[in-house]
Amino acid sequence: MTDGARWLETLAERAAERLDPSLLEYLLQGARSSTTAAEAEAAWSSVRFRPRVLRGVSEVDTGTTLLGRRYEAPYGVAPTSLQRAVHPEGEVAMARATAAAGVPLVVSSNAGSSFADIATTGVDWWVQAYLPRDRALAEPMLARAVEAGAGAVVLTVDTPVVGTKYATPDVPVVWDLVDPRSVRVNFDRGYDDRPGAEKALDLGAADVRWLGEVTGLPVVVKGVLHPDDAVTAADAGAAAVWVSNHGGRQLDRAAATAHCLPAVVNAVAAAGEAVEVYVDGGIRSGLDLLAALALGARAAFVGRPAALALVDGAEGVARLHEELRAQLTDALLLSGCGTPLQARDALVAGGPAGSPPPPNGT
């Protein structure tokens, strides 16, 4: 069997052999010149560790709690669109493997599988949402998510408009080829043609409170890079803030999430806010997960790797989970940490842009 690390590194190459070029481009491309997307992985690789010794760590428990629930590892699957274009079972296959791994799945509001079908797998899942200009139009989709057992609502705040992507010559735009019946199946028919259905340009703190009231669920604010915005989200009632630049797909030249994470963690801690901090963007290995934990994240989320692994259906996603957890276990053991929380105990020797480690206990 291919070494786990090497297998993870070949996901894009293997997907290129199986997927239509337009779909592969959609999954991998960043905004404009893809500067932000290209910098993500190197930012995590720049983190350096100070392993702890003489601590008697003979066993590792990778488990953690997120939003009050126990998970088997401190990571989850980020929301991605067009999963049914990658594999016929789409989100259901993703959910089945993720349920077995015991980590959370965030389901895109653009999903091609019904929330009810996803829920039958037993996965612990959260729903991702964009808010329209007319907020009331979002309520039926949110109600379906609540009815199907969503555990949280993840509000994406960095997409007032869709970032510009440069198409490769002679490669069709994927949305021109996708069967419209395989996306956005959890919305009312005709939703996009209704007045006020366009994405809201005026998102504010009140929307965080409104989402919590409408759904009765914890609200996670995704798309935060500036520490002041993290405090604003927390003050508005967010249960967690998610450091993300949308995989480099929105504002090109936005900073890498690894660069932004420590300041967000420190700001939330300094404000005395009891919120969790998550991160995504360029997480590709167990060492990247360790770096995210060491810089203060409660959990990290993977997007593109999960979508690419889905080429092989639930089996491919299951292997992704297996490899990530095995690598994280190895990294924690080698760093002298018995749990993910211990990785925050002054483990970072050097970080992106010289960022200091977060305060202990954050």
C-alpha cells in the first residue's frame, strides 16, 4: 500500500485521471492569480515546533470537544459544492465515511443531496449558509436543516459576491455542464429567481443573533481573518469563529490563514470571550493539524482533500480520515503531547511571519 503521506500528496494527481477537466479546475482554482490559494500550504509548513520530553506520554487521545460534543479527532470536513459531480453518491458518501471517523461534517447549502438523506448516515453535521438580501428567503432551507438534525449553522461572511476566477482556455465553465438537479436541492423551487435572493451585501452582527434565534442552533462565523472581526462575532453571540479565506477563492492576496490564526486566538482570549476558534485553508497532513492546534485552533477543517478523496466514494474519504488521524497521532506522540489541547502548551518555536504562540489555556 502507498505510504499514507505519499497517498495524501497524490490526491490531486489521482483525481485528474478521473474527473472532467472543468470539474477539477473548479475544485482546485483560486481567485484571480491564485496567489492566496498557492500560499496556503507553505504557510503551515513554515511553523516550527519545540517538542516536549520527559512527560511520560505513552498513549495519545486525539479526541476533543467542539460546541459541547465529543469528537474522535480535532478536525472536520469543510463545506464544498458539486460533490455529486465528483461521485454519484456525493454528500451521502462523504457523510458515511465521516460518520465512521467520528468527526464533524459541514454540509454546503449548495449540496446536491438532501439534508434528510445525509442525516440517515448518522453523521454529526452542521449546515453552512449564505444569507440572501431578503433574510426570510433563507428560512425554509434552514428549517429543513434543523428538522434533519443539524448541530450548528455555519454562516459564511466573506462572500458578498463570488470572487473572480480566471478560466483556463478551452476548458468549459463547470456550472455550464452540471445538471441543475444535482445542486441546491434543499432550497425551494425557483428560489434563485425570487427578488432578494442575491447574496446579502450588508451582513452584520445582527445576522449572527438572528440566525441563532431562527434556528435555535449554535452559530459559527466562517471567513474571519481580522482579530477585531472575531471579537465582533463573539460579542454578537457566535459560539465559534472560523479563520478562513475561503480556500483562496474570494479576495486574492488575502493573507494565509496560518498567518492570521494566532492574532485571532489572542484577541478572543484577551476579550474574555468563551468562543472556540477553528481554521481551514491548506491543511494537508497531520503535521498541519498539529501546527493549527499549536497556534491555538480548537479544530481545523479540510476542504479540497476531502473533495478529491471523494473520487473513490466513501472508501476514499475513509482512507483520508484514516491517514490524517494516524499522522496526527504520530505527530502528537513525537511532540510529547497526549491530547490536542496539550499542543497549545508553548509548542511553537517559530510560526508564520514570526507569530508568537497563543497564551496557554486558550
